[in-house]
Amino acid sequence: MRFAVQDSASYVGSILKEELKQANIQLNGTIKLKNKPPNTHKPCKVLAQSFSAPLHDLLHLMFKTSDNLIADTIFRIIFH
């Protein structure tokens, strides 16, 4: 199933809770959800990074196959 995630922080939080439960790891406390790192003067450490294809390639594929997932994701990035 392919779908666009509306609230990525909540989605990742729910997956993390479920994975901890399946691994029999007890969570005492809460998971804090933030879409952006806190505004501090300390540099943040990059834990993971991902890159997509160039925009023109995505648009070509989107128009060729009428892919609503790509269209929705591009729209959210442009108008965020």
C-alpha cells in the first residue's frame, strides 16, 4: 500500500512504540514528537539522510503514470 503520511512525527512515534512493544522493551515515559530540531546554537548531529530523484524526473514520472502519491508529496513540499 502506498500513501502520503499526513503527520510524519505522529506516524513515526506510533511505529516506534509498536516496535518497542514487539521487542519486549518497556517504555517508561513518553516519546516527544517534534517536526523540527529545537532552536539551539549547538549543531545537530545528522542520524540519517535520504535524497529523492531530481524534481524534473519526478514530474515526468508523475505525469506519465498519473501518480497521485508523487503529486501529493510535491504539493506538500512546495506549499509547506
